[in-house]
Amino acid sequence: MQLRAAPNTAPDFQEVGELLRAHLPGVTAAELDQAALAGVLDRWHGKVTVVATATPGTTAATNALTLSEVRLAGGGMVYLRVARVAAGLDQELAAAYTRINATNHVNGVVLDLRYASGSDYAAAAATADLFLSQARPLLDWGEGLVSAKAKPLALAGPMTILVNSQTSGAAEALAGVLREAGVGLVLGARTAGNGAVTETFPLKNGEFLQIASRPVRLASGKALAPDGLAPDIEVPVAPDDERRYFAAEISSLTSVDQPDEGTAASEDDTNFPARRINEADLVRARRNNSGADLETGLDNLVTPTAKPAKPVVRDPVLARALDLLKGLAVVRQSGQN
């Protein structure tokens, strides 16, 4: 029997559709059209979308948080988790940083853009501007090249930027701008590849088709790639595992309302709360120190409680970012001595 060589091209879409309409029992032309559309939307998720109105968006979406978490990670490391890159993100981020820096010396910043999205490229440029003290070009999304403004005080500290396959749109642009400006390194996995300006087209049924068609360019003139932004340091994590780490990791970080260990005044181990003395302790102290000062016997019983164990960062991407920042802090400190 002669085997046929594997075809060099995929089947013709129109041909397959006609055969299905003619020979697949119980299927209607409308169902086939819906299935084909679902496949297109799934294949280019985030780049092609069908919406009910030309300007989609609800009050809930407008009022949603842009900066969802602000934490301390020990040693002067600040963790900032972005939910959406939208108007106001720069102000939220600047306020959070100022609040922390007032009571803790900032040695590094982790900007977590994993699962972050957005279509506001002006907000991406404004947020990147916070970390730059000198005027320099940043981003062009079809409205001319936007530049950072010279300022006496930019937000200081080396930075790591965390991304994954769900980092989308303006969040991808923010990561790319910060890297190209030399502000920080990007860690994680390749981004979604949705860094483009969306155009909207009316459909016959009254809905609208949005296509991410106009490229967004960095200051170098390089467009954000349709296959996503590649990290400087790739940290492989299974998607399901990463989502679990992402949801649970906040418990290992410190609230900004608590002193950051390593930057605030640290307590000596002997200053932890002492064990409470009971009646049996008094009797034992008198028996063991007959003829001696009772206070001496009591001192021997008063031992500090064990220092609570530090929570362990189990998220591989976050742990790698913190290790990198702490290493840089040590190098900087050594250079100052």
C-alpha cells in the first residue's frame, strides 16, 4: 500500500465548512458559523474580541483597583502588585512608595505585572516616568513619541519586573519601557503579545469587532512583538502552580503597617515576650535556690519565647526576584564601605 505524504498546508477553511454543512448530521449553518467564530476568538484571544458596544466598559471596571497589593518583603524590599494599567496607576504607585519610604529605607522594588492587563498606554508611560529622573523618550502608540520629564527626585531603588503569559496590553508596554530605560530586569515567562492599539469595526448584527492592529513602539522604534515580550531571566512555572502561588504568596509578605524586618529597628532575640511565671515556678525557684536570692532563681526561669519562624516565599518567580534584589543591595552596601 502506498502512503500519501503529509500535506504541506492546512485544509482550506471554506472547503471544510462546506463539507460539514453537507454531511454532519444535525448541525446548522448558524452553529457552524458560531463554532468557527469561537475558534477564531480563542486562537487570537486578547487580540480579536467581539463586544456589544463600540466603547465597552462599566462603572465597576472603571472603579476597579489598578494597584491591588502593596507589601514589604524584608530587607527594604517593596512588593507592588498591579491589577490593571489604567489612569491613576502612577498616582497610586507614587503614594504607596512615598508612604513606605517615610518609615523604611527602600533597597529594591518588585513590580508584579503577572495577570495584569490594560489598554491605556498613556498610563503605562506615566507610570514608567516615575522611575526616571532624566528626560528621555518612552513610548509611541500612534499619537507621537511620549517622553519622561526631568525631575529632581525619581522613585529610587533597583527594580525587578515580574511577567507571565497573562501579562497583556499596556502591562506589556510598561515592562518593555522599564527594561529599555535600564530601570530593571524582567523575570518570569513570555507575555501575551497583545501590545497593540485596538481598532473597532461595526458588525451587521449590531455588535462590534475589536482588533489589536496598530503597533505600539518603544523609544528605540521597536514594536512590541506579537508573540510577546521575552523576559531577561526566564523562570519556568506550570500555569496552574503559578496561579496558586500568586493567590497564596501575599501571606508570606508583610503589611506596610508593620515594621519591615531589616530596615526598622530590629529586636534582639532576648527582647521577645518572656514566659509567664506561675505558682509552681515560684515553689521550684525557692527550692532550687535555698539560701540564695529568690530573684536569682526566678531569673533562671524567665526564658524568652522562641522567635516566630519567618514565612517562606514559595513562589519561584518572586523568590528569584527577591534574591536578585538582595544580592544587588549587598553589592551596593559593600561599595559604600
